[in-house]
Amino acid sequence: VSSIMKTSLTFSALVLATLYTGTVSSSCGSSCPSGWPRILDSCIWLSGDQKDFDSAQQQCAQLVHNGRLFEPKNRLQNDLVLTLLKSLQPINAWIGLTDRQSEGRFEYLSSGKEPSFSNWAQNQPDDWKRREDCVLFWFNWSNGNNEDDRSWRGKWNDALCNSKLHYVCEQPLTGL
């Protein structure tokens, strides 16, 4: 797929999301806190600090009512949040998926349900050394030769939960 086509698809997705968001916003009266852009039916926030997975989840819960690590519900929402991250600062960031309950079965923190889609980087998840149970948006990675592997950018990767990373918080606007 050409870069022009990808850009066009991303722009189209943003336009659709904006139209969809405007409709939902005006009919529900729901709005996002200052500094939390609305993407579909959620408010999104990217941290400026770095925390381990559990501390990131706790911080999201403390920031806003019903706050949590971002849980991508579908490819459109996932891609729109990635577009936002890329425009702000493309950095590795925790999202609300883990396989701590059952190795190899990744599920949302809030519900324990498995995602209906995936966006894993090639050869991921790999549970490196049987220690990786938490999921992040992957932007920066060196292959050991100081070469950045661009094919991983924006994909999901499992990582050590005690790693200190940025994190993406979400405040769902449905069910409040």
C-alpha cells in the first residue's frame, strides 16, 4: 500500500471519527476533560511521565472518573489513537491489555474479555524469557545494531510489566 493511500485512509478515518464524535457529543452531552482529546466514544490522554504497568493503571484511575489504561476496542479506534500519539510524541506506551491471568490469552484489564482484533508486531507476542505479560504501543526499538526497526512502529508488543514506560489513559464516555 502506497504512503499516499495510507495517508488518505488515515485522513478519511479521522474525518469519519470527527463526524461520528460530533454526533455522539451533541446527542449525549458528554465531553472530555481539558487536555483529553475525544476519539470516538472515549477521551484519551498520553502521559508525560513513565511508570510500570500497574502504577500506570492506578494513575489513569486517579486522573478521571472511570479512568483506565486505553483498551482498543476495534481497529478504527486503535488506529485513531495511534495517529494522535504519532502527532504528539511517538513513544512506547502501555495500553490496557495483559495475559497475567492466563499465559497467551491477552485480555482487557477492565473486563477480562479478549480483544476482537489484534495489532501485534511481527513475531509478537513472544513472552521473552517467560516474563512478558503486559502490552504496549511500540514505537522505538533497536535491533542491537543501533538500527531502528520501523516495521514495529505503532504495533503491539508484550513487555516486562515492571518496565517504566509512558502510558495512554482512557475515559470511556459510554456507561458513565
